[in-house]
Amino acid sequence: MGAGSDRVALIPPDAATPSVSERVAGWLRDQAAAQTLRWRLWAPVAFGGGAAIYFALKTEPPLWPLVLFAALTSMIWLVARRLGARRALTLPLMLLACLALGFAVSKVRTDRVTAPIAPAMAEPTIVEGWVLDVDSPGDRGHRVVLAPVRIGGLAPEETPIRLRATVRGEPPRPGEAIRLFAILNPPPPPASPGAYDFGRNAFFLGMGGTAFGLGETRAVVLPEPPEGLKRTMAINAARFALAERIVARLGERTGGIAAAMVTGHETWIAREDLDAMRDSGLAHILSISGLHMAIVGGFVFFGVRLGVAAWPWLALRSNGKKIAAVAGLIAVWSYLVLSGAPPPAQRAAITASVAFVAILLDRPAITMHALAVAAMIVLLIQPEAIVTPGFQMSFAATAALVALAESWPPRPRDMEVPWPIAAVQNARHWLVVAVVASLVAGLATGPFAIQHFNRAAVYGLVANLATSPIADFVMMPMLALGAALEPLGLGAPFLWVAGKGVDAMLAVGHWTAGLPGAVVTVASAPDFVLPIAFLGVLFVCLWRGRLRWLGLPFACAVVLWPRAETPRLWVGDAGTNAAWSEDGRAIVVRPGVREFAADLWSRRRGLELTPRPAEGWACQRTACAPTDGAVPVALWWGKREPSAVQLDGLCRAAEVVSVRAVVNALPPSCENRLVLDGVDFARGGAVELWRSGDGWRALWTADVRGDRPWSRIGNPDGEG
């Protein structure tokens, strides 16, 4: 046999081109193999899923079955790993254990923070307490956070730990003991079924109620506060004093924005500036969160590292990078204290701290694994964060940016070129990076902005690109230096430069907010769609390889999912206001009355809030009814029950009659009318109504909210 025939014999006679199914199976095996070090990234996702399931329940589960189930699943997973089981078994067991732990930790957290909730009192009462902090202003005046000592009509064990009080005139300062004659209520429920639950947020903040002051606050002598409360008030007093000094330096308009970015106090921000920042997509700059922590921590890190490198003696004897990381940690936690430590700032501080600790441990600072560790720490401490817009948006944006950094092609080393050409090339590179990063972060947070806030800032990318250099390199670093040196009287020049940056940012915000079509209102998708989008975003970010793009249609679920039928009517939680939908508008019966709730409902349903026309209505001091029969609702907001004649007139005027008081008897004209009274609103809260044949179909807030500790008005134990 010749040499040529020998070579032919080396080829197996049964060799053939792999089939399509074999190629697909091989490709899928390669995709799975690429995730070897990334499966653990799904642990915080599963943990957050368990927390989300807990908060989605309509009734409160018992504690011990959850703890036992979490312990059992964790033990089975650990035993399987110990015995060397294959990943095909240990991975599902790990995810199940994390899911069970998220469920159990959420229940433990709820039980730990459960505290008295204020009842809705029929008459005003006396509230005495310590001013813990000055809160952001409301529509009806300044607000403060009180640590109540005594509340008239409530026993000590029924007294909430914290109250948010609206006061008249200038707000009292932190650390003052005051007496307030006020109307007391529990934290507000959602403005409409399925809307954001302010009461749940207040529950986990320890805020047991709201008080609306009816007169000026008065000084009062109270027993000495506990040491912990005394320290907190001292810190908040220093924060408020610093905010006042910044405002005094820069003026109320510019200084108000600067003070909010440094101390979290929004007391001096004008309504038109706040609206412009929201409509331009720049409102995130006002809230102390990840952006602020990253800039402050990064500025200190690079500044200290540069300082160490500039001192040869120290540079030769120490690790400048680790010294800078320690300085960054100190800066981040100092800023957290200065900001008042709101939950978003706490989450941002934890994330930044994980990055600096990674540097101290000689690990990469910005990786998906570091982000997963930060997410797990946050959820262990605050499992309720999983249902908050801030957590969802910040971690989605950060995960998207880290995934972008992982997949960004390395930049080839430039040839030696003259510095003008190099400068142009570097500027072009950084411009492309800034545009792509802003676009990716905006796309990642888009589903959550639409679902929670129902507004899309059309020119948000333009506004953020224009302000990012100002915020990153001028405004925030100068504010940090100015705030640090202002107590010594040396902060003026730095605050002046920061003020110019604030003015430039406001100019960009007002300009973009004033452009045609700057804001688009989008109705919320059904509640179950947002978790689908969240998982889609995470799959795109966490999965390595082309298979990640399977998550893209799921990430777009909030945008693509069909909207439910728009309700015909909405009535607020106390029956004091209502609105009906017509031609894409939400026409409100009482403009200016509890308009915040009406605005939230209209945006959630994708409607434009419009005041009712003056013609075609017969309105009195406590009632309003249509005269032409075209409007389906009539309102009675008086606290006393309407007379038979008054109720008869309301029933003749509209198909749906909302009465704030309790109705004891109905006249014959109300026989074929839907009459909602105080009993209904006390039980169900706000309501949405759809036409259903000859009648109406109702969805109440309480039906969606369920019987949970934060929804049990006045009694966290649910008794009575």
C-alpha cells in the first residue's frame, strides 16, 4: 500500500459533519461552561426573589415554618456540596436555599421593626416630642421628624416611635423639644390599588404616623432623651447648621440644591426647580445615592493616592493604593453620616465599601462578584429594599455598567503622536464611553422608571451628558471640600465654584425640561410584569456569552406588555376627591385637593390630569355634583352625614355617589346607584371602578395591599 493510501486510512470511515442538533447542543454546552465562575452571581438574585415573594403575599405568614424551611434547604445544599455532588444538583439547591433565606430574613426583619402605628383620630390632639430631624417640605408646609414622648389619648405602649409632622412657619431645629396641636393619622396608604405603598416604606423606617399641625409649635420641657437619641439629634443639628451655612453662602436657590446634595435637606429647593430636574431626568442628582458616594469616594481615593505618589519617602515605604482605599472608606462613611443616612445612601455606602475592601484584599474593585456581594449585604440588612424603586434602579444600572465594562474591547496602545492629536483622540474616546455608559444605564433603569414613576424624560440622555462633567469634576468634589472646610470658615471659595456648577446644572435642566415633548407619560404595566423585566435585565448582565440576549425581550416586558383597561373612575382613600377618565385625560372633581394622590393615579394609568370645567357643576361647601348627567360621579366630603334631601340630589345627579361620612339610610332615588360611604373607605381605602354591564366592578386598595403589619391601621398586631 502506498503512502497516499496510508494517509487516507487515517480518516475514520464513519466520520461525518455534525448534525444541527449536535452543533446546537455543543454550543449550549460551551455557553454553560462559560458560566463556571458566574453561577454564584445568582445567589443574591434568588435571595431577593424570596424577599419579593414575601412582600407580595396578601396575608402575613408565620415565622417558624419559614425559618425551619430555610435551615433545612441550606443544610441539604451544604451536605450536597460536601459530598461532591455535581453542579447540576448543587446549583438548584443553592438557589432554593437562598430563596428560602430571603423569605425568612424578610419575615424576621418585619417582626423586628414592628412598632405601634398611630390611629386616625377624629379630633386634634396634643403631641409632645423631640425634633429628630428636618424633613423635605410638603405641599402644606415644612415637615419635621418627631420622636414623640406623649400623645394625648394614646397610652405609652400605643405611642409611635417616630412621627412625620407638618408644621406652620419656620421648622424647629433638631434637638428642640416641642408641643404641637395636631391632627394625627396613620401613614398614608397607596394612592390607588397597586400604587407605591408609602405606608410600607414608613413602617420599615419606624415612622408610625403623620401629624398635621394646626397652630404654631411651642417649646416644652421634656424628660432627658436616651443617649442614642441625643447623639442622633446632635448629628442632625450639625447637618442642618451646615445646610444653613451653605444656603447663606450661595443664596436660597443655588444653596438649596447644594445643601440637598451635601446633607439631604431639601427645605430650600423651589418647586419649579424640582419639577425641571425631574422632567429633564436629572432628579437623581438631588438624591444622595450611588452617584454621590462614587464621586466623593473616588475623588478622595485618587486624591490620596496622588498625594502618596508625590511623596517619594512614603511611596517607597507603603502601599499607596491601600492607603487611598482606607481614605475612601472613611470618606464614604463620613458622607453617609453627613447625609443623614437615608436608605438609598446606606445602600450606596455598602456598595462603595465593598469596592474599597476588595482593593485592600488585592481583588479587583469593580466586578460583578463585588456587586453581588454588595447586593447580598444590602438585602440581608434591608430585605424590604427589593420592592423599592431606588434599589431596583441603582443595582440594575450598576450591573449594566459592570457588564458593559466586562465586554468593552480593550483599547489598543496608541503610537507616539503629538499631544494635540493625542488629546483629540482621548477626548473622542471618553465621549464615546460617556455616551454609551449613559445610554446603557438609562436603558437598564427605564423599565423601573416607567413602572414606578410613569414618566420618561425624552432628553434625559442629553441632560445627563451635559451635566456629568460638571457634577463629576466640579460640583461634587468642590462641595465635598467646601463642606469639610466650612465649619472652619474656609469653605467659601470651594462652595463658590460648586455654586457655579449648580447654576449650570439648573440651566441645563430648565432648558431640556422646556423642550417640546420633554416628558412622556406611560401607564404602568400589570404588577407581575416588573419582576419579568428585572430578571431579563439581570440575565443580560450576568450571563456571559451570546445567549445573554435571550433576556432582552424579557427586559423590555414593561414597555411591550399590553395595558389593562383604564378604570372609568377613581375615588381617593377618604372619599374627599375623585376623578374620571375621558379621552386620555383624568378629570379631577376638586382641583388642588389632595392633588398629589390624583396625580399619582392619573400617571399610573397614563392619563393627563385635568381640572373639571366650571360649567355643568353644582358645588357647595361640602358637596359637588354634575348638572348635565354626563359625569358619572358626585361627591360629598363633609364630615357629617348628608340629609335625605341632599343625598337624594346627589343620587339623581350621578351613577356613583361618594360620601365621606357614614350613611345610615338611603332614599329611593339611590336604589340603582352605587353609593360609597365612610365605612367602605375605612375598610378599603382608595378605589378604582370599571363599568361592568349595568353595574360597576371595583378594585380597592386594601384588596391589593392585603392584611400585612404595615396595613393594620392603628394596631400592628391586627387585633380589635
